[in-house]
Amino acid sequence: MTRKPTILIVEDEEAIRAGLIDVLLYHGYSAESAKDGDQGLKMALSGQYDLILLDVMLPGLDGFTICERIRQQDREQAIIMLTAKNQDDDIIQGLQLGADDYVSKPFSVAQLVLRIQAVLRRAHIGIETDNLIRLGSDHVIDIRNMSGRLGDRDIVFTRRETDILQYLSANPDRPVSRDELLNKIWGYAKNIDLDTRTVDIHIAKIRRKIEATPSKPEFLLTVRGAGYRLVVE
């Protein structure tokens, strides 16, 4: 029998928390919840959950602090931030701290379930690639260990960042569109209209790690009107 994915809800509003539990149970997930930041962090760090739905505004520790603490311990934990409607700063900060995606309140059940399914799917890239990506003579990224060495500088990546780098390195001769990355890496179905800047923010994060001057990239290029291309050795 297939194990049900277990989702932790960290949300202080009782009505929203109860509603999320009902939705998740209805769609075949197991669900547990925490009503404040301190309890949420303790439960999240137990490593028992396939995904964490994490509200930004919480009593005690806020969602940003919890996300950052989780990422310090576990770079692969799936996290979706719950943000207030149109709070761009919250969305950007959450993604920069390592959240996989966000959902803005108020949200539709259909969109929430779609986002959960996509994040849990964990992209499987069907092209065999070397574990090492070489961007230059002294720029090496180790996909398997989610780490890299650029000159004399050691860097670490999240699983999502290495998924993006691996997919781009497997397609070095053409630009990869934003929609293709959403489909292949995040698992979103094609032609679905989703308001997400997830790709843009992750590309910016990767550039800050691999580029000497992120505003003038040498390796992770933007091809105007077409997408992104990784220049590999």
C-alpha cells in the first residue's frame, strides 16, 4: 500500500488551519498542524513531513525565521509559504530563504492542491547527466552533493537549484523557457496560467552563487524572449 504524504500546517488562525486539514484529508494526504511559530519549528525539524505549509505571520517565531532554520538543517525539505494577497516583499523574501513555492491568501482550493502536488512531485529529469557540471576551469558544481567550488570559494545549493542547473546543463545548446522550467522542474502542467515568479527568483539566487558579477552573468544567461541558457565547459 502506498504511504500517504504527510503535510505539516503551521498556521495560527484556527478556521484556516481546520479548513486546510479538511482539504488535505479529502485529497488523500495525512495532515498535522501547529498553531504558533515555536511549536511549528520544533515539529518541522523532526524530519517527519513530506511538505510544510508555512504561514508568514505567526505568534512567536515568524514564517521567515522558521524557513531559514529549516534550510540550515535540511536543504531538501519541501516548503510552501502562505502569504497575504499581493505582498510581493513577503513572496520574494520567502523564496530567497529557500521556500519551494508560495500561495497567496485568500487562495482557491484547486490552486492550493495544484501547488502541493507540483512541489511533492519532485522533478525527475529523464536525461542521464554527469554528477559534475563544469562552468570553467575552476568552476565545478557537484549535483549529487548539492555543492560547488568556484575558484577558492565553496558554495551550497538547494535541491531545487541543483535541479534547475542539471536540467539547463542537459540542454546546453538552446535556451530553456520559463514555462518549460515550471513544467520540468516544478511539475506544473503546461498551459496553466499561474502567477508565479518562482523561476525568476531562483535564477537570481543561482546567479548570486555562481557569477562573479550577477548583473553581468557569464554562465547563466538570459536569452531575450526565449528563456535561460547555461554555458557549460
